Amino acid sequence: MTTTAADKAALLATSVLVPLVGYLTLTPGDELPVAAPGNDKINHALAWAAMSFPLAAARPQAIRWILPVAVAYGIAVEILQPLAGRSQQASDVVADTFGALAGCGLGWLLHRVLIARR
């Protein structure tokens, strides 16, 4: 399988987003440089969609591992949050899962509509 520019860009984006989301979700809220606007569950869904989207768009066949890894990351974050002085909420995992599904779905759709038609 050939590595394309899209693959490299997707890997770079994901490599930046995953630790950034980890930092934002595991840092106590009062220590964050900027308070996250909006609803916490929407923020979780958007973060997991953003992490899942790039690789799903570049390599939609990888969704079969992107999705479970994203959900596992959400579960791990929730397990670790109390150690960082944040609350642990199962509803965050639901939002993370919804976001990962949305990111994978949008990535798949983008690939199918734009990238695969070239």
C-alpha cells in the first residue's frame, strides 16, 4: 500500500490532535489556559470527531480499528480523569463514541465523494 500526501497529512493531524485532546481532558479545568466554551458533551463529541476524521478520510478501510481505538481512548480518559481532579462521567464516553462515529462517518463520506473520485 502506497503512502500518499493525504495519508501523511492525516497522520500528522491525528498525531497533533490526540495528545492535545488528552491534555485538555486531563488538565484540571481551572488550570486550562482558556475555558472551553459550550456544553461539555458537545466538546467531547467534537474532539473525538476531530481525532477520528483525518485518518478515516485518508484511509476509510482503517475505520475498523480507528473507531475501537477512539472509544478505548475515551474510556481511558474517563478512568484517568479523577487522578487529574476532574469528574468521571459515563456520559462523556457516550459523547466520545458519538463523536468518533461522526468523525469516521464524515471521513468515509468525504473520501467517497471527493478523494475516491479522482
